[in-house]
Amino acid sequence: MCAMRKTISDRVFRRFVIQSHTAQCSLSPYLTLFGIHPTKYTLKMSVGQNNHLHTHKMASYVQQMDANMGKLVDEQSFQRSCFLDSGTTNQINLTECKNALFMYESMHKNVPVLEGHNYVDILKACALLIDVKIGCQVHADLARMGLLETNFYVKNSLISMYVKWGCLSRAIEVHQALSVRDVVTWTALINGHAQLGSGGEALNCFRRMQLECICPNGATFACILKACVVLILSACGNLYAADAGKVIHDEILSKDFLRVEPMIGSALVNMYVKCGMYMKAKAVFNELSFCDSVAWNSLITGYAQLGDVKSVFHTINHMITEGNSPDAITLINVLNACSHAGMITEGGMYFIAISTECSVIPSIDHYICILDLISRAGQLEKSIGIMRHMPFHPNNVMTAIVLGGCRKWGNVELATEVFEEALQVDEVETAACLCMYNIITEVDSL
């Protein structure tokens, strides 16, 4: 044990180089670990043809196209505006924004005035790439040409760009400088405050917008509900946000938005779940004419937080019956619920079924959940088996989870094995070191 203490102190802060590699991992090794037969546990789903693969394949072909085709613009001046329009839009859809900005700079010298929708595409590219130089240049051009006052799409894209950069003060300056502000402009600013964690300011903007006699639309309500969630998650804004959310809910009902805007209903369900008002969330959910994945997952999250595993399973089955496919968030929720209930077989069943039949590729977060599930139950050999079969190296969180399980169940041998393996591939954080130290200390005290 003294040697182990020395190992911890001498080696814990060394940094080892991990050779990057790509691994394709099948889920079949986990079947025996869970004792699950894939033909026995299946999700009965009614899923249409998956067009995503076709879209992805088409996108890969487009990505291989020579982006330098933008150089032809100088040779075909009569097609400049049209070419930029189609070129930049396609590049943004493929997140190849550098090429869109290259085309913009190439044309800017010869085409001093572009169409408004061209500037919208360029601003989107600047936002995604955080290209401050071109973004500020476009802002100056727009101000010089007066497009900020005449083109709503341009000014809203400019505000969104600054929000994306985290420059909320600049977004506010643009907003305040406008002589005419519409619902889209206000919504962009409200969304910016919500995204950057200023839920209170978002609510203030919402009220100021109403004082200017501008009626909120569906997107506005969705953004302000997001702001309420931000406040709920803050240290002291829960009660205030809950009250504000109820008032906003009443406004939504008075305008009949809940019937015509499904995303608002989903946002309401999510807000009430975050408030801990699960009955209210369920009531709103039952009123929705259409439930998207956000609404389903919010409801499942609520049941998982309550520890109501039976309702979690029932809701997932209902979700599938209604033709909705469980996604990555659904899988995390069901694994967390199973972990706290100690339901290893059920957790393993959903892990395998959702991963294979719903085309959900398990991420690090999913493996963390499954390791927590198995380690809590004391099946430490299975935990180590999963760690060794994963398509990536275990991180410090995974190591700490398994060490915690070893400590709980008093398995010093496996704890030592896990800790030494972690030292071989990565720098081990303090939490894992303390856990290992406590395991050794507790054994020495016996």
C-alpha cells in the first residue's frame, strides 16, 4: 500500500502522450456483459426511410467541389450577385464559411453594392467563423449604404452575429441605434440575452417590446421561455422565473399560440420541468396537438428526476408508438433513471436497443451513465469490461466513477488495477487520486 501511495504522488501529475486513432466499435461485445439477447429485446418502431444518409452523401459530394470556383466571378460580371447568392448559401449550409468569405472579399473590390440577402449570408458566415475583421467591415458597409434601416433581415442578422460572438453590448448598440424596431429585432436581442445567461435582461427586453406595442410571435415566446429556464438554473431566480413563466403561459393561451406553434408547447413543458412543476408540465404536454423530441425528452427528464422509472419506461414506449424515435438525450435520461433505481438489465436493454435500432451513436456521456449504472450495483468486472471495449480511452470522470464503485463495495484489487491503467494513458485528476487514497486508507485502518 505504501508503494501505491508513492505511485500516486510520483506519477499522478505526469502527462502521457496518447496516440490518436480511429476505432469502429460494435455493440455486440456488450450483449454478453448485460446478458441480453438482441432478438429478445427489440423496440417496435414505425420509422420511415432514412433520408439523412442520402443528404449526407450529397453533402460530401458538394464539399468536394472546388471552392475556388469563386474566382470565375471576375470573369462573369453579369452573374456576380446570383453566383454569390447561391455560392454563399450552399457554403453556409455545409459550414464551409471560409469559402463564402473568400468569395465576398473577391467580389467586394468590384461590386461595391450587393443585394441585401447576400449580406445576410455573409453575416451568418462571419458569425460562425467569428471573423471579426470582415464582420466589422460588413457592418460599416451596411451603415454607409443605409441598409440597416431598410432591410429587416440584414439588421437582425447583424444583431445575431454579435450575439454569436458574445458581444452583447454591440448587439444592444445596433438595436438601440435603429429608428424602427420590429418583433424580429426584439426577438434576436431577447434570444441573445437568453443564450448568454442574462435571463433577467431578456425578460426586461420582453416587457420593453410590449411597451412599444409590438406583439410577440411564436419565436419570441420560445426565446423568453428559454430565458425563464436560464433564470431557474441560476442561484436565486427560481421563484421569480416560475412566476414570470406562468404569466407568459397565460399570454400564450390568450393568443392561442399553443395550438399553432408546437415549439412553444415544448418550451413550456421544458420550463415547468426545470421549475419542478411536473404536474403542470404533464398538463401542458397533454394539451399539445403535436409533440416533438424536446417535449418528449422534457417529460422523460421530469420523471427521471422524480425517480419514477415506471413512468420513464411508459413514456418512452408511448413516444415510440406515436412514431417518434428516441434520441441521444432520451438515452441519457433512461440510463440515469435506471442507475438511481438499480435496474441494470433494463438500462442495458435500452442502451443496446436505442443504440442499434434508433441509430444513436453512444457518446462519452452515455458511457459515463452506463458505467455509473453498473458500478453503483457492484458489478465492477462488467464496468471494467465496458471501459476496455469503448471506442475511446476512459476519461477522468469514468475513472472516478469506477473507483467510487470499488470504494463502495470494498474492492481494492480492482481499484488498483483501474487506477494504474489510468496512469498509463492520461493525467489523473485530483478527484480520482483522492478516491484511490481513501480506498487505501480505509483498507489500512481495518
